[in-house]
Amino acid sequence: MMRVKNNQRHIARWRLLLWCAASFSVLVGGSCTTADKPAQPNVLLILVDDLRPAIGAYGDTAAITPHLDKLAAGGLLFERAYSNQAVCAPSRFNLLLGSRSTSSGIYHFGRNFRDYYPDAVTLPQYFKQHGYHTESMGKVFHFGHGTHGDSLSWSVPHHKDLVIEYVDPASKKDGFTREEALFSNQSARGLPRGLAWESPDVADDAYADGRVANRAVERLRALKSEPDQPFFLAVGFARPHLPFSVPQKYWDLYDESKLPMPTVTTRPEGAPPYAVKYGTEIDQYIPVPTEVTAAPFPDSLARKLIHGYYAAVSYVDNQIGTVLNELAALDLDENTIVVLWGDHGYMLGEMGMWTKHVNYELANRIPLIISAPGVSHPGSHTAQLTETVDIYPTLVELAGLPVPQAQQPFDGLSMVPVLNDPETRIRDHAYHAFPRGGRMGRAIRTDRYRLVEWKEIGDGTGPAEYELYDYQDGYMEVKNIADEQPAVRDTLRALLAQQPAAAAPQPESKQ
């Protein structure tokens, strides 16, 4: 009840400001004037693909991320933020619709949400409906694998760029690759695998993220010239998504021999076989074996991939810095809410697994930093458990907009009370899901534990299998203790039972 009252208090405050701005008499003994009108905040939403919290501000001592560290120093860092599904397209629907995958039924690529929710109102679309100029560039909605963007969300057409990209001619000797085809909604049949990395001596804007950063700078300058027009600018970066194609200077930042290597390379003891994965995505790149098994990669290959990931993180950090520096240079930072969001976590050989697509900690824990001038406290941290779907209502409340009445399922909770006081608690667990092996894995993460419930898809009343993990000693799953700790398991089962049953998977779109 307290969290509801807190949210209502903040919503009431913002509604009062909006009412005042509309020139109604709301103050005792006086009326509103133009001088009383609060400037409506801008929104800069920064999306990063495949970024786990490999950031200095999150305690990663290997990561060289000065710009993200500076952003964290100016806002609130969410230590326990989680994706609602650890895969690109659904996770972005989670963010932009405020809907969990298990509510919308969108778990896979090749699904376009307006086929199922034609009157849905996306996060940017809601801001557009309330007078904002909304614009996007780079990877915001997922493009590829039969999935498309959404023109209704934006005031101007989306500015698209590449996700899979090579600039070294030696990398392209075999021609157009499978992943390039898939990310451009073309058939990948018969095409070669691409390289997992390249490191040419080129300028940052030889790659898409550098071009996207430059585009964002240009658009901020143009938007600055319209001070009475608030904006919602979504800037999406592709790296550190594979391939780790970034300029040589970012590779040179790191000593490959000193980068952290996984300490546990075996799957969790007692985990169901369908709960883990070894291939999928990573095996689409040379020189990764075409058949990825439970055996860990050779040390030399693992080190090179980890090196490439960290180089890509530093590259994207610099692009984000370009955008944030321009925001400050234009004096827009004092009235712009900045959100840094990673679409899901990422595994770098831990438990023998790479990339994402599972219900484990490293695949689902994400970086989330919010800087809201006048609301968040600079340099603050919170252990509040937070989900991707919470960003939609949080931004709506920060902007002083009314509570959305959306057609699509709406699962988020506003985190504005946490921005005001990082010790405030709104959720006692975070929720996510992933379907694997014909089963739906629904999971909750508390401060200490994660419970995953597995049931056959379409058989909600059938028997369930459980995984239970204790994170008191670290972020990796070592042993399933569901049978050893029945009291904990049953307590978390009761919490999970409070969540709605998983929606049936939506059929593939016909586009």
C-alpha cells in the first residue's frame, strides 16, 4: 500500500504542475503565469545491445568506461536491474511497450507487435501524443529476423544503420554473411559465416555506432534551436553485439592476458538439460566451432572473444560520451532525463555458455542508469530490484504525464520514488522468462535467490520442474538447490504464483 501511495503522491505533484501550466487557478490567492510554468523535461534514451554491467561504475575493474562512469556519477545506478527476456527483439518490446513477454505472448523474432496489439501505445508514441518531438536512430526497435520497426512511434522516420558490419576487406573475402542477411530481413540460406572480430585502424565512424553518435550530435543541435519543443530522442548502439568489429585503438586499451577469465566453465549441477545452451548465435562466427558443446573453448579463443567484447564496450562508451558531451555543451543536460539501458546481459564463457538466451543471472542482469535533474541524487546507487518494463512508467511520471491507459498489457511500476530515495523499495522480486526446449521458464529473482519454474508450453496445469540458486557468494549458478532447500523453494513458488500465467506464444507475423 505504501508504494501505491508514494506513486500517487508523485503523480499528483506532476498533475498539479501540468494543471498550473494550463493556466488554471490552482494556487491559493493567486493564479499561474508563464513564469510559473515548469519547463517540460527532454528525454535522451540510450540503448546498448548485449551490454552486461561490464562498466567501471558497476565494479568491473577491467572495463575502461570513463563516460559511462561519469554518467553514473551524475545519476542513480540500479545495481539489480533485470531484463524481462534475454533476447534482443522481445526485450526491446518489453521496454517500448511496458509489457512482459509472458503478458504479450511475444517471445520470438519474426513477431511485430501491431499484428497482435494494433492500438498499442509505445513509450515514444505516448510522449508524441503529449506534444513531444520523438526521434530515433541506430538500433532501437529490433530490425531483422522478420522483425520490423514502428513508424507510429516517431515524429520523423527512424534513422537506421547496421548491426552486423565489417570494414576490413579481408573480413569480407567470402562475401555477404548469414548474420548480415538475417539483420537485413533476407534469407541466410547458403551464406558463409562471418568473422567474430576485426580490428582495423579506422576512425570511429567507419562503423555504425560512430555514425549514430554523429547523427545524435547533429540532431541535438537542431533540437536545441526549438527550445519550446520538448524532445524524446532514442539513440541505439549496436556494439558490443557480435561481431566485435571496432577500431584497433580500442583493442589496444587492454592487455589480453590480464582480462578476467571465467572461473566456472561447467553447467550448473542439477540443472535440467533444456535450461542451458552452448551454441546459438556464437556458432555463426568464425573461428568458433560449428558444433558448440559443453566443453569450454580453447583458452586462446576464449581470451580473444573476451578481449573483443571489452574493446567493443570501450568503443561504445566513447560514442556515448560523444553524445553526452554534446548534450552538456548545448546546455541541455540540466533539463534532460538521461537513461542508459542494456537490452539484456551477456555470458562470456561462464558455465561454458556464451551470449544470452537463458534464465541465468549473467544473461539477465543489465546496466540501468537514470539521471533525472532535480530528482535523482548524483552518484547514488540502489539495490532495488527493477525490471525493464519499469522504465516506461518511470519516464512518464518524470515528465509529468498522466498515467497511460494502453491497449497492450502494462506491467511496469514507476521507480520515481527510488530516484528520490534510493532506499525506497517498490518490488520485492524481479520477474523474467525464457522458453527453451518446448517449455516455458518463468523466473523470479529476489535479493538472494532465483527460482525458475519450467512447464511445457500449452500445459499450464501440468507438472513443473524447478531450479533454485543462491547468489550469496557470486553471480554464477553453480548448483540447483531446489530439492535441498524446499522451504525456500516453496516460499518463492508462492511469490511466482502471484504472477499471471504465461501467455501463449504469438504466431509468426506474415510480413
